[in-house]
Amino acid sequence: MRVWVRPAFLYLCRMASIKPSVPKGTRDFSPAEMAKRNFIFDTIKGVFRKYGYQQIETPSMENLSTLTGKYGDEGDKLIFKILDSGDVIEKTDIAKLLSKNETNDWANIQPIGLKEIFGGFTTKSLLKQISEKALRYDLTVPFARYVVQHQNEITFPFKRFQVQPVWRADRPQKGRYREFYQCDADVVGSPSLLNEAEFIIIYDEALCLLGLKDFSIKINNRKILSGIAQVIDKHDNIIDMTVAIDKLDKIGFDGVVKELLERGFRQEDIDTIKPIILLEGSNDEKLNSLRAALQNSEIGLRGCDEIQTVFDYVAACKPLTAKLELDITLARGLNYYTGAIFEVKTNEVAMGSIGGGGRYDDLTGMFGLKGLTGAGISFGADRIYDVLEELNLFPQSAEQSTQVLICCFDEQGEKYGLPLLQSLRSQNTSAELYPAGAKIKKQMEYANNKQIPYTVLIGSDEMESGLLTFKNMENGEQEKLSVNDILKRVKK
């Protein structure tokens, strides 16, 4: 006799032995980690707001049609699709094929060949039947959709910032996650190069506030790269050229030459662009050399003029802590950017870029609103976190959640401490009262584990005299203080 076990029971049995875990490429964040992450986010948000950027948020999921076709074939493969709810599978054409083999005799069910099941179907055709939504891949495409959808409500130029998570079905590895945060600021509807200069100043101010002292903001311009390709008559091969020279730091000039030759460039082409690739000197000296090399390229000279204008704007605003560097080999997002290109790197820690961005024309054209130029930057919050952690730059205040802990010996002390607790909180001092019943030693351990700097002990002597024991947990000093004196001391 064959015994069938209910699937639900089997599921519960399996659940009983499942070890708790999170999906690969995602992370939990402890209270201490969240305090540090919020220090980064709050600092960056504060600078964004200072420069007139307004915060928006877009949904975690977008219509699949909004996202697909915007990131190239490889990018589309990394979009997390969301299965439609309900009995969506049962309604697909494949399910209908399977239903032709319905039988109540499980022992004699006839298998269907994969060819019969999937013949005539493609991944895209099946996907349309089971998924209409997806998790957002980045913040830029949803922002473009937002601008078009709300264009009649927006005042242009529109300066917005977003700090939200994005998802990519990438292979998880160190420093690369499937769920991570992006901190973006963009301005659309303004061609002014003042925006590019302002982004440089925003980077400089935010990173200084985070504690970094030695970092570089690199800038290039797509028009300069187009001019270089034009002078050697390789405009159709601009991607091949820039992909190669972008690796200069990693493979050296000889490696770049080898790659260019493999990509169909001639030796005379390389001889022409060699002095451009190996530009040295100050930013002014580099620009002078570029103008000489690109004198027969109108678009190249226009790129030089744009870079100079940005430098002039920055110089008129305030001195930078950052090293502002014209870097001709910088070519990030070449298919995307049309003007300035930014990249930010710290010089204090071995780390990749901690920020980047640039100018793009026709951001909203993909959704039917043509001719709306824009520029934007992004902070790499996860990498910035690693840098601050390695350099021990997180302030102690970023790790403290509570400033004062009220400790009581009994229920009478608990009642006595409640007005003090509310007084502390009313002056915006974070405070806790440890519930009565636990030994004082345990309460002190709680304060130490949470790095609470001050404790107030309330026993019978304290209640009788009105002078409470105020303890500095960092140096161990104790003194007797009135409630008013405690409030003043903590407020300082």
C-alpha cells in the first residue's frame, strides 16, 4: 500500500531543521552598523539639502517595461523580475500543455519531454506571462520616469536627491552585493556648467565632513574623448579606444598599446595619441597641451572650453580640500555620458572609486520627453563605510544610541526616576530607565555594552536626600547631583 504524505507536513518538517540565513548578496545591519551608516547618509543628505536639492523616493518595484532595454543586454540579465501574484503559473501556456497529461494515477503518469514542453517558447515570451514588475536596478531610470510622469508638477531646473536601495542579480563577492544603497543627486533641465562645478564642491564638502583629508576628484569630458578619436579618424571606434586607455593605471602604456593594436588601431594612430594619453603637469598645462593636439577638432576644443569653465566656477567659489585633476583616461559610462565625467577616489586607503557621475543629454527621452539635459553624481556609501572604518573616522557619537541610563534598586526607585526620564527626553537627550528587578551589576553591564556614557543610580539614600548618584562611565567618576544639575550637565 502506498502512503502519501501531505506536502504541508513535509514542509513543516523541513522548516524545523532550516538554519536561519539571508539570501546571498544581502546583509543584516546591527544597531552599531546602522548608526554608522546613518552618519554617512545624514551627512550626505545634509549637504544635498544645503545646495538646494530636494529628496524624493520611488517605489522599490517598477513596471518591467520601465526598466528593460535601458541598461543593455547584460544589464537586463541582472534585473530581478517579480513573479506575478496568484495562480499565474497555472495560467501560462506551459501549464496548459502540462494539464493535457492530467491523471489520478500518480504511479503511471507519463513524463513529458522538455522539447514538448518548451517547444515554441522563449524566455521572453514566458516572462511576459508570469512577470510584469521588477525590483529597481538603479535610481536613474526610475528618476527619469518620475520626471516625465510628474513634469507638470515640477519646477525646472529640478534638483533632486535619493538615498534608497537597489537590487542586481549579480554574482555576490567581496564588495559586490545584490542589495545595496545608492546616494544620488541630479539636476535636470539646466545646461549650465555651474551644476558640474557645484557637484565638485558637494563632493568636497561632504567627504570633508565625513572626515576624509586626502582624496581626488577626477574630471574628464566626453567631447574631449570624441575629439581624440576624431583626430585619428577613429570616431566609430571611440569605445574601443577609451576602453583601452581607461586601463592605463592597471596595465601600463605598453598594455594599452597592445590592446589598441589588437582592436585594429595603427601604429601611427598610437603615435598621435600617445602624448595626449600621457599628459602631465598642472590642469592648466594639460588643457594647453590638449588644445594644441585637438586644434583641428571642433568638438574636442569645445570639451576643453567646458572643462576650463568648470575650473573657473570652482575657483570662484572656495578652495578645495580635494585634489581636482583633469584625467584624460577617465571614461566611465561613455555610452551614457555626453559631457563632463567625474570619479572620486580616496588616497588614504587602497579602494576603488567612492563616487562618480557626469552630464547626460536627453535623460527623459526614453520615456518620450525629448531634449531635457541633466547631470548627476552618486556617492558609494558602502565603500565610504569601509574607508571610514579602516581609518577609524566614525565619531563616537555615531555609535551611541543612548546618552543616559537611569538605574534603580527597586520599584520605588523606578517610580522616582520616571519624571527624570521624561525631563531628559524633553530636552532631546536620549535616555532609558532600566526596569526594576535586575541587579545593579547587570544594569551597569548593559550600559557598558551599549556604550552609554552616563548613568544615574537611584536608591533609598538618593530618594531621601534628593541628590542622585551621577556616574561617568568612561572614567568611572561619581558625584551626587540634583535633578536640575543632572539635566544641565547632560545638556552640555
